[in-house]
Amino acid sequence: MKGLSLINPIDPKQLDKETLQIYEICDGCRRCFNLCPSFNTLLDRIDVFEGDVAKLTPADHHRVVDECYYCKLCFNHCPYTPPHQYALDFPHLMILWKKRLAMERGVRWRDRLLIMTDLMGRAGSLTAPLTNRLLENRLVRRLMELIAGVHHERRVLHFSTETFPRWFARRVQPANLTVPIRKVALFSSCLVNYQATDVGKAAVQVLEKNGVQVVVPDQRCCGMPSFDVGDMDAIQQAAKANVASLHSWVAKGYDVVVPTASCSLMLKREYPEMAGDEKTKQVAGRTFDICEYLMKMKRDGQLATDFTHKPGRVAYQIPCHLRDQNIGFKSKELMECAGAQVEVIEKCSGHDGAWSAKKEFFPLSMTIAAKAVRAIEQAPADLVASDCPLAGLQLDQAGASAHVGGKAALHPIQIVRDAYGLPK
């Protein structure tokens, strides 16, 4: 994919040519068979045409693209990614197609609305009691499906009446931070700001317990949802705003820590690939997943180990966007430091934010989640965990928590917070 860029205008002829070349490689390799719906559709359709990728119809191409939810598992699975001479990047190929189809087919108002996470978060939190009740109402959900195409069975995280930034501003800072060991700028994410607020609270509590000074800079949605509609301009705008805010703290010696895997992936990988400027690279180089950061502190002899409660057995689903960061199993290691027995589940949850909320893809997302559920049910556990609150929600809905008394899946940082005996 050396001749194609995510941020340059689309050349349809060049994209068609490169797409067929990549599909031929995929047909010969087939390592990604059953990895995701896109590959199943692609390989099945190639088989129909007896290996002649040139016979794939526009409808075939569109279905492959629409079924891609940018989990990025295929990138690490593929033997032809850079530095191989083919430099194959299937996820970026799909984004180029999403960008092209957005221009050719247009983008539904529903699809644009679903990626306005900051707007929906602010509105949902301001009206949280009413909004949460309406989202639980069957008639309202049926109307949402009829009018907006949002599946009536798609569970959503409740909006918080007190946002994470509001909680952070009013909390009492611990006395042990007069001379901090480290300094962190927390990129909390829109999901944590407005819905999974306890994940942000737990991250701050654990960091401050370990002598880390925490600030929450100005920030906006990382832009990951815009990949769904191929809106690269929106992602570039998000990158520019977030890098400008975070770099001012990095320049003061702060590290950037992120509790959600998709956002840390954006800051570490996607922003530098779209903007090669020095500030973006510096922010990327100082960005860490929350558990990655705490394990870095442990290696440096700075992690407190005075845990008071053992978590027990944990079935831990590692999100796809954390696996793509190639940092190992830091969340597993951290929970084990806290006394947990951890079974790693390397299966995709199939949520992907807006994708699984859509009427046409929700059943498929549940089929994908079923694989993770089966793996969790075969691993006797007291708790289910995932670094992605949306993946945790998906596992809860698909039935993974049934064997642990119906408890909701937790973020590993919440489990570590509880193991320290810190108040919720």
C-alpha cells in the first residue's frame, strides 16, 4: 500500500488496482479466515468466482468494507505487513474504501450522529435520569430502531449525572502528592468522561495511591469513531487539538496515560501515521495504557504492593485495540500483582462502538461476541474483566457474566483499586 495514503484524495482507479492485488494475496494466504466477518465474506465470494478476484462485484466490495469494524486484528495476524515488500495494511485499505464510499454513497445522518460522542455525552449527562430511563424503555427503543436504525436490543452504558471531569475537579487530593514520584496527564476519553466514569476515578485513585500527580488536560474525542465513516478530516482535527493540548504537558515532564485502549492506540499509532510532525511524535512516545504505565512503575520499583483484598479468579478479555499495541499482557500482570489468578481470553468482543449499535450489524456483533463468551464460560472465574468498557458491556449482554452471579465486567484498574482497598 505504498502508493495510497489515508489523508490524500482517493484515486478510484489506483484504489481498485491495489485492492485486487491485496485480495489476491489474501486468497493465497487465508490466514485470516474466520478472524472477522469481512474476511469470511471476502474469501467466500472469491471461492464463488474460483479465485478470480477481478469478478468480485461492487456489492461484494461494499459488503467487505461495511463489515469491517477496524478491530485491526488482521494487521498483527498478517505475514505481509511492513517491513515486508508488499507492505500490506488491510485495516487502512478498509478505511480508504470507507472514505471512498462516503463520497460515492453519502453518509446516513444516523451514522454521523453515532460518532458525535462528545455531543451525545454532554447531552446525555445533562439529562441523565431522563435519558437513562428512555433508553431502557422498549417502546422508545423500537422507535429509535424504526427512525434511526439503532437496534432496539443494543444495550448502552448509562450516562452519569456527575461527569468524570466534574468529579476530578471536586475531589480532595491526597497528602502524599506534595513531592510526586511521577506526573501524569490523563487522557480520560469521552466514554469515561460521560459514562464509564468509575474507570476514570479508579485510574486516578490508583495513580495517586502510588504517588503520581494527575492532571486532566483539555481534550476531545480521539477521533476513532470517525473511522467508521472514513472521515479523515475529522480525525486530523481531533489529532491537532489533542496533540496541542497534551504536548504542553509533555513539555513540562508529564507522561500521557490513557485508561481506554482505542484512545491510547490513536495517540500512539494513528496520529503519527497521519501527521509526522515532531510534537505528535513526542506525545506518542510518552503515551501509555494505564496498566502498561503501572507495570512500568513496578519495574522501576515504584509500585505500592500493600494490597488488602485478593480479587480471586479473573477471566480477562484483552481488547483488540490493546493487542494491536504489542505491549504484552500488562493488565494481566498488574492484576496478578494484586493477587488475582488471571485467565486471558484472546477473543474479540465484536462491539466497536457505533458499528454494533446499527440495526444491520447488531446480530453479527452478537455472533462474534459468542466466541469470547464460550471461552470465558470455560474459565471458571469470580470476575470478568476487559480494558474496554464497551467490550465489557458486550460480554455482559452476550451472557459472559452469567457464571459469576450476573456481575458486570470490570476494567482491570477497578479490580486493582478494589484490591488496594480504596473507596469507590
